[in-house]
Amino acid sequence: MKVQVPIDQVRAVPDATGATRNLTTDMTAAQLTSLPRWNPMPQ
């Protein structure tokens, strides 16, 4: 399930080379599943 995570709950994590490529959050699984579902806009 994809959800809408508030941007202030996400942070970038650098990879081994120092480039920022991954995102993470400290939210629990319960918090994440309670968020609104993400629905892409039709193209």
C-alpha cells in the first residue's frame, strides 16, 4: 500500500558514496498505515 507521508516526516539519507539517494522516516508501521492512501493522478 502506498500512502501520503508528510514531507516533514521524511529525511534524506546519504549512501556509501555520500550522495543522497534514499529517504527514510521515524514513523511506526501503525502511523504509516493510518495515513491517507496515495492515488496517482490519471494521465
